[in-house]
Amino acid sequence: MVRKLAVTQRPEPLGNGVGVNATPVGWQASLRVGCLLLLVALLGFGPGAQADPSPSTPATPGAMAVSTASVQGRATSALGEAVESAMPPDMQRILARGKLTVAVLGQDNAPFFVEQEGQLTGLDIQLARSLAEQLGVTLEITRLATTFDQVVDMVYGQRADLAISKISRTLKRAQRVRFSRPYLRMRQGLLVNRLQLAEQVQGRSMVETIRDLRGKVGVIKGSSYVGFLKQKFPQATIVEYPAWEAIVDAVVQGDILAAYRDELEIKKVVRTQPDAALQLQTIALTDTQDSLAVVLPWSSTHLLAVVDQALETLTTPYTVDTVLDEYAHYWDLHSPQQP
Amino acid sequence: MVTSANAYVPRQAAMAWLRSPWAIAISSGVGIFIGIRLPQAATWIAPFGTVYLGLLKMCVLPMLLSAITNSLGRLMQSRDARQYVQRMAMVFPLSLLAVSAIAVAMAALAGPGRNLTGETLKTLGVLVNQSGIDLEMALSGPIPTDATGGVTTLVDSLVPDNIFAALSEGQTLKVLLFAMIFGVSLGLVKAPTTAALFDTLDSLYRAFNQIIHGLTYLLPLGLCSLLAGQLSQVGIGVLLSMVDFVGVAIATFALVYLICTLIIWRRSGTGLWSTLLALKDPTILSLATSSSLACLPAAITSLSGHLKFNPQTTHLVTPLAITLCRFGSVIYFASATLFVVQLYQRDLGLAGLGIVILGSILAGMATSGVTGILTLTMLGLVLDPLKLPLEAVLVLFIAIDPLMDPFRTLGIVHTGMAATALVADRET
């Protein structure tokens, strides 16, 4: 499913327009053109990908360094005044365009990104808005990606400046893109069927029982929690489901013992389905992590610093509970699917 | 002693009116009105209730100590101790079994918690969520130890290694055991000097009884503020969602109350009306104070004073029945367990029902050493063997407890009195 919001999605690589403008260079063109040249040079930095038709292979640092050196030499020799616009290329690109392109998953995920009465809202959207506001540019949200990994791919391919889309920091993703500091630190959580758990307790404490968890535990097929489950609960039987809703239903029905995901999704279940709360126990694992962060292209080092600083100056750091409380009205409006 | 009191109390008629059923009825009415309609005012007058309850409880430990030591000591000397011990050994277990079975039968027939509507489940679920019962735990590191111990805590709370510590901390069970051991040993001392100690204990008891008697004049005031305070704490929304359970539990308490009243009436040999009048004070006190200990003096006075049961036996058996047997808690746990069983749609079978009956007795008796919320956690003693989860439903029971506690206390005190009436003989 592809949805476009705010501004129409532009399929062509960013900065193309600037490149076209730059072709008719005449010697008579004065300072203005020199500036443009510098701009092109700077933009050529990260978006070596732009020259390359395949977005998955960005320019090598070596090639970039060469182009920078040559263009910089030209620019400074032409006019020394151009120094004043020597912005970091990743920032310059956004400011020149006057627009921050943010990738968000195509499918709604309350409370992070939800479409309400034609308006896109949510925690991630608010973050994106305040970022764009602080940079003094407009915001464009592109929702072409249908999986979280596709969102990461979009950023990697520079089809977006960054992504704020409930993306978890994982080492695998960190090999290709840069992550900001976490804007929401979560822990891993378990959603346990109380009756099934009571069968297992056998005089032990709840903590002991959970540490030695046996029985069927549901995880989303192909998600990072498959690996976590093997690592944290070796005794448990892994049951992979294609969709989260199916896992929750199975736990409520008692078909499986527990569901394993981040604590926010876990707590969301008992909030959206209060009639099942008597059957379900939510557990947050305090010594585990699942942190959400902004995703940036590996070359956007300066933008990363800006984003980090912006996140640092957030008035109130988010926690799972404040997020759930603040966005509780989403569930009142969107009546959840009942099992 | 009444003559001396007259010197300070000018208008005897007005004072007597304070003890009449009318004063009680009016003050309870006012208390209920304030509790439901003016919760703010209820918090203002709550301190009066607390003071009243504090004064009552102040007398309990000295009375417990003196009454049990005295009666047990004299019983040992009179040599018919064996007979009473045998009767107690018969009456207590049988009556516990009886009330537990009644409660299970009532709950099984009425079926609270069966086929709850989605709306009700939602209200209950919201309540469970609000109470924030998420478990936060680490997968590594030391395992935190649980505070609740169940049967072991009961055993631990029995033997006092320091009787003065037990007295100052108000550990009733330890004081009880000490008083019994002390009473027996005092009775075994065949020296004439013990008579002086018995007399001292007797006058100690009478003095505190006098205080309790005087406090009954303040009962309307205390009643009003205690009832208002209690009712203002009950959440109406939860109450409506659990209305079938609350109804069944109260009906069970009412049935047991009725049976016990009949027993006391038959055993006392007096008229029905005078029996009811004699039972008025402990009944109202239990409902108003929710503290079985605070009602102990009134229960003893009612049995030995008004209904003319043998004082020695009454002084010994009533405290034991009320502090050890905890009939009200047994009834409540039996009803509550069946509610949970039906809520989780578990089919128990006859063996399961047997576990509920016995487990409720155990859990009910285990509450004798504890107070407050810990009382309700003893429900785990029944639910654990049935492999039913406690945490979620505990929240629900805590929410309705301001309403259920008075009835539970009434069940403890009144059934304890009936058990005493079965053991004790009438004074001739």
C-alpha cells in the first residue's frame, strides 16, 4: 500500500534540479553562479548516489573526497566570499530545498503515526514536525515503505533525509545507516496468559517461573524477537505468526502461553482490550532494551548531530507510560478489533 | 458502680437514649447519607471514627490477656477443663467446615462471575489496568524474595519470643498463645497466693470492661463517622460490575448470621427478642468498626452479661473463636474463590470443591496474624492449589473491600459468638 501525504512524492533523486541549473555555466556568470557551483559540489558529497542510478550503492568516500577537493579548489579560487555559505553538505541540501523529507511506514501504528480525519498525527509525526520547524524548513512525509526494513532502505538509498518511524536500533541496521540517540527507551515485554502461567508456577515465585519460561511463545515471523527469544528463553517453544493481532488472540484464547515484543506494544494490548486484562499479565524485562531512534543516511553526520541535539532539548523525555497516557485518545477513537 | 457514675452524669434519661436502637438507627442513617452524598464531609468527620476505634482497640489487649489467663487458670483449678477442651475440639472444626461448605454451596448455586457481559469485563479490566500491576523483572541477577508466606507466616506469628514486643506490636496471636500458656501454668500452681493474682486480673478485666461500657454512649457518634468514612471509599463503578459477587457474598453472610442467631437463641434459652437485643451491640460494632478485635469485649459482654452464658467459659472461648477461627474470612474466601473459578471458566468437579472448602478454612485462619491488604492476599492459599492466578482478581477484591470488610467482620464476630454458645453452658 502506498500513501502520499503532505507534499506529493517526487520519484526523482533529490538535488537533480540543482544539477540541471548548473549545466549552462558561462564565464560571464558572476558570484551567483560561483555559489551555485559550490552548492553542487557540496551536494555531490553524500548523493554520489544521485549520479548513480541504483540507490543502494552510495559513492565511496574516496571518490567523494576527490570531487570535494577539486570543486573546492575551483570555488575558492573563483571567489573567496563563498566561504560564508560553506555549510555542511547534508544540512545545505535540506536548507536549499527548503524541505525535510521524512520516511514513515505506510501502515498506521498508534501512537507513533496515525492518520486521523485526513491528518497524520502521532509521536513520530510530532517529532518530525518539531525537527522541520527548528530547521526552518517545511516537512514532507513519504509513506512508500511497507515494512520497517524498507523504511531503513529508503533512508539508506537517500530517498529521504531521515526516518522517524518507530524504528528499533539494531546492530544489523546500524551497519548501513546511522541512528540518533534514542528518543524512546523501551524494554522488551511479555504478554502472558495468567491461567497458563498459574499452571507453571508450582510454588515458585513469578520471577523464577518467567526466567525458566517453558511452553509456546508467539513472536512476529522474521522479527528480531525470534532471535531474542532463542537467546533469553531457551526453554520456550517458538511459534511464529505473520501478524501481531493473531499472536494476541492466541494468548487471550490460551492457545499459547505468551507473546514477546517491546513493552509498549504489550501494554497497548491491555489498554485497547481491557476486557482481556483479567486474562493477561504484562511483564517488562528490566535488563533488556528496545530503543527507538531516528534513522539517517550514513553520510549525514552533521544532520545527525543536529537531530541528537534537538532530541536532547526535548522538554520532557518520553517514557513508555507517558506516551501511552498522552496518546490514549487514539484508542478511544479507533475502537480496537475485538477477538 | 452505676451510683458513682451518676454523680458525674446529670441527665440519666438522655444518656440512656444514646444507647437505644433509635440513636443507633439515626446515626447510621446520617453516616450512610454523608458517606454516599458528601464524601468531602466524610473525610472531615473521619477522625472521630478513628479516635473511637482507637479507644476500643486500646482495651482489647489488656482484656484479652486478663480474660484468657483468668478463665483458663480458674478452669484448670475447677478440673472440668477437659470437658471444655473436648467441646472446643469438636465445635471449632465442625463449624468451620459448615460455614465453608455453606459459602461454597451458595456461590456454586448462584454462580457469581459466570457469563459476565463484555461491558462488565471491560470495566473490571480498566480497573486492573489502572492499578498498574505490570510486573517489572530482570532476567538475571538475584531473585527477589516474596513477602507473603502463607502457612509459614501463621506458624511464625504464633510463638512470641518476647511477650512485651508482641504486646507493644499488637501481635494478637502471640499474646493469645502466651495468655493460654500463662493461664494453664497459673492454674497448675496449687498455692493460695495465686488467688490474689486472679483477683487482680479480674479487676483489670472489669476496669476495661467499664471503659467499653462507657464508650457505648459514644457509639452513635463513632458509628456515624465510621460508616461515612467507609462508604465514601467504595467505588460505585466497580461495585456495579461486581454486583453479583457482592450480592452472593452478602447473602451468604446473612444466611450464616441467621443460622448463628438461631443457635445462640436456642442455646441461651431466653426469648428471641431479648436475644436479638443482646446481639445488637456486637453486630453494630462489627459493621461500624470492621475490626473483630475491637468487637471482642462487646461480644463477651453480650454473651456472659446479657445472655447469661458461663462467664469463665465465655471469657476463654470467645477470644479463641474470634481470633483463631475467623469464620467471616473463611466464608469470604470460599465465595471469592468460586467467583474466580467461574470468572476464569474453570470446571472444578467435586474434588475441586473439596479443595475450596478446606483451602478456604486454611486461608481464613491464616488471616488471624495479619491485617489490611495482606488479609486478602491469603486468598492465594486457595487459588494456588487450584492453579488459578491471584494478582488480577486481587485488585478487584481490594477495590470492593471497604464494603465487604464490615460484613466479613460481622461474620467473624457473630459466628464466633455462636461457636462460643455451642461450647459454653448457661449459668444456672
